[in-house]
Amino acid sequence: MCAHNDMKKSTIWYLTIIMALTFVGLLYVQIMYMNNMKKMRDDQFAEGVKRSLYAVTTRLEQDETKHFLEEDMASMETRFYPRASSDRSAAINNKFTSSEGINYDLSLRMTVDRQQSNRSMRELMHGKYLYQKGLLDEVILSIINQSSNRPITERADSVEVARYLRSELDNNGLSLPYEYAVVNRVGAIVYRSTNYHPSVSDGSSMFVQTLFPNDPKNKMYYLKVYFPTKSDYIFDSIRFMIPSFIFTFILLVTFVCTIILAFRQKRLTEMKNDFINNMTHEFKTPISTISLAAQMLNDNAVLKSPAMLGHISTVINDETKRLRFQVEKVLQMSMFDRGKATLRIQDVDANVLIANITSTFKLKVEKYGGHIETVLGAKDSVVSVDEMHFTNVIFNLLDNAVKYRREEEPLQLVVATRDIKAHGQERFQVTITDNGIGMRREDLKKIFEKFYRVSTGNRHDVKGFGLGLAYVKKMIGELGGEIAVESELNTGTKFIITLPITQN
């Protein structure tokens, strides 16, 4: 039986360890997957923002090139082909693409003297070539020499920057709010959006792009953009992982509850087996006493002594009651668990009741070479109790004293009653003191728990259900009383029961 139970216990522990490792692994995989997903989303977001900012700066550079091109176009027309009011106008349209990929439409408007209307087309094309070449050279020189001297507010207009940002971010699928500012090389803000107030925690949401990177270093400006709702945006992209964590948590709770129930059920099974194995031992003493009394009745000398005959009859009656009490104890504990127990409360003289109990128990104590002493010092001893259960309570405590006696020391039992005053009321108190093996301090906190049994080392003769003291505690509470215990290891134990006195 023991090996079988150990095997079952080890099997439960193996399953518990395997399931625990499985859950740890599952949670680790989920967390790693979520972290990788978050990192990937962060990288994608950063890449999209960088592409958008680069596109914004490119469009600003294109706008600046177009500005100089249109400006120099007008000056070139005046320089190469001055207008005359008497001349006849002629126009040449041309389209070309710059090295930066910008498409331009140029209209070359010329005035032609009435007397030179017959100029050859070859001369006209030569003039067109010179015009375009000079125009582009001037534009390039202007951009190189003059662009950085223009105010940044003109080169990167705030309205245009905001429009380009929104357009490019939308093109890259980043349709979330943003705030921006243009700053110089020392971080001073040139202009900013209305709600641009970044904090230290926004560092991961801040992106910087150089405006006009070909400018001299001492004239550099930067476009700074941050996204207040970036965290929510990233979280939304991994929100689908939440149900997975919820289901895993539910499985974990279910697993823990299952393991707890398995260990509890195993404990109850062990208690049930212990109950069955020890039942005969619990009943052995009263049955043996009755059997001994019955054998004495066969002795003619006993039959001739009315006093001895009466004593034997009393012993048989008391031990029969004790058998009934043992059965009732188990049945009543089950009833208490279901809340269906009923008590038959009546006024009894506790001194008389305790005297009868100790008289009956005297035989068992003397069988082990012990001695029981009764000191009935209470003057007001009438209490309202269920006689059967109160008797059983005293029997339990006396029986424990016999079970947990010291082998090397004769058992000394003292049952005493007295009147005390507690909580402003007169009360009846009974104490049961022994000189047994005693209990450790940590055991004192648990002895009244159901199925708890104090460890007795190698003492195999100590049997029980683990219900006795739990039953005692339950019954004293139901009767409106209190129970306390004092004990010292290898010295003895003292149980103290206090009950309200019935008022006459």
C-alpha cells in the first residue's frame, strides 16, 4: 500500500513538473514571438518614416531648384533678347529633364525685327542652344552660391513641410498623428507645429532628417518629427497576441486547480484508507473490555458478588456507549461538513458526567500502569450541552493522553473542574492534563485541523482517523464554548475547555 501510494505521488509530481515546464516553454515562446513581432514592427515603422522624411527633403530641394530656374529664366531672357516694342514676337517651346529627374517646360519668347523675319532656322536653333546652356549654367551656379543664404523659412515653408509630411507618410501607410519642428545645428527651434512638446520618454518616437544636406555645416538645419501615438500604433499591430495569452493563462489556472484537486483527492484517499485500516484498532479497546467483562460473568465468585456484578454491568454499558460514540463521531463529522447535524441540548451536571467518564476510563489507564485523578472543584457545574457529544469530547481527550504517553514514564492524568469568570460572565472550566510526549509549537497551530495528525516518529501503535481533535473543536464551538491547548515537548499537554454556565 505504501509503495503504491509513493508511486502514485511520484507520478503526480512527474506530471506536474512536465506540465510546468511545458507552460514555461509555451510562455517563453509567446513572449519571444511578441518581442520579435514588436521589433519587426518598430523596424518597419522606422524605415517607413525615414523614407517619408527623405522624400520630403527631396521635394524641398526640387522646389528650390525650380525657384532658381524660374528666377534665372527671366533674367536670361532680358540679357540675351531685349524686347522692342516695334518688334514682332516669336516663341519657342522646349521641354527638358534635369539630372535630378525634374521635368521643366521652357518657353523662349523672342522679338524679331520686322526687317530680320527671314532669318534662317539654323541661326534660330543656335540661339536656342546658347540660351538653354547659359540658363542651366546660371541656375547651377546660383544654387551652389546663393541657396544657403536664403532664409530657411523661405526654403522650407512650414505649410509646404506639413503638407509634404502628411502626403509622404500616407504614401508609406503611416496614417497616424505627428508633430514636427525645424531646428538649427545647435537645436534652436526655427518653427514647430502647435503641439510639438516632446519629452524624454518620446526618444524612441523621434526621427531626424537633415534639410538640404549640401549646405555648409555651419548652416545646417534639421527636420525633427515625433509620433505621440506610436506605442498605441505598434500595440495595435500585435493586439492579436492578447487572446493567446488569455487562453494560456486560463490553461495555467486550470492546471494549477487540477493539481491542487489531485493532491487533495490523494490526501483524502489516504485518509480513507487510514480510516479503514485503523477502525479495528479504535474499536479494539471497548470490545476487549466488554469481552473481558463477559468472561468475568462466567466466574461463579463474581456471580455471587452483587457489587462486582453491578460494576461489570456498568463497564459493559459504558463501553457499549463508547462504541456508539466512536461510530457517531465519524457520522457526525460527515454531517457537520454537510451542515445537517442536530444537537440535543439539555442541562446536565458536568461534574457528575465527568466523574462517570473518568470512572469508566480508569480501567484503560491502569492497564498501561497509569493513574487518573479527578478534581471536581467547580461549584456551579450545570451546563447546557448535548450529553452524548460532550461525553465523546472528554473521551477523545483522555484517549489522546493514553495514545501519546511516554513509554519510560507512568501515565499521570488529572481531570479538574473549576469556576472562572471570563468576558464578564461566570463560566465552567474543565482541564485535562497529562505527562505525555507533548507537542511542538508548530503542531499546536494545526492539531484542530481535520485529518491532521501529530508526527510520532517510530511509534507504530498510534493509530487514528485524524478527526478526533477536529471533532472536539467543532463540538465545543457548537456548544458555545472555547478550547485551548498548552503543551511542551517531552513534558506533557494540557487541554482547557470553557463552557457557559446555565443560569438558574
